[in-house]
Amino acid sequence: MIRTATAVWNGTGKEGNGHLTTQSTVLNQTQYSFNTRFADGIGTNPEELVAAAHAGCFTMKLSFVLNAAGFTADSLETKCELEFKDGAITKSHLIVSAKIPGIDNEKFQESVKDAETNCPISKLLNTAISSEGVLL
């Protein structure tokens, strides 16, 4: 399976702008620029997209891990805090809140760590990755 996305950029790094389009067209000429990356411009930025990818991938992997252990979550919600410092992504921290009938905290934490380690985006990132789970 191959997934694609296309970036188009016009102009200089600081004054220019671009747009992103994904194969699915969920992003379809979505604007990004220096201001959306480093200030408060309207649009997206690469780090925000990586954070979304990591949160989504981790959450789906956690669901699979839980299912394999005999549990089905009523809900899983993950926030990814991505740190961008000195021109590099230096950390990705995943915070998951979950409602899972019948699971104890030990098994939940074990499942969270399994998903953190084994989701494909975690494996892709060459940075410190951490997670925390809150069982509701």
C-alpha cells in the first residue's frame, strides 16, 4: 500500500506560501505558510499534521491492542503534543483518555505502552516519544 500527499510552495521561505493535497482529498489545496508554522496564521503546518498522524495512528493501534486482550473501548481520545525546537521535532507526547468496560489500570497502562511502541508512526519518528493514559 502506498499513500500520497503533495506539497506546492511558491516564493521565499518567509514570504511565500503553499498548499497541501492528500490522496483522499481530505486536505485539498489546504494553505500553509511561514505564519501558519511559526506564528498564528490561518492554515496548517507540517508539525500539526505529524501530531494528527501520530494521535490517529496511536489511537487506532491502542484499539487493536485492547481488542486482542479482550476489551472494546467505549471511547478513546488522544491528544498529541509535538515539540518543535531548533528546527527539529524533539518530542511527541501522547495523552489518551479512555472509557473501557472491565479493564484494570495495570492492563490499560500496558496496552498504552504497547501502542506507543508499536504504532507505525511511533516507529517512523526518530525522536523521544512518550505517552500517558487516563482511564475514565
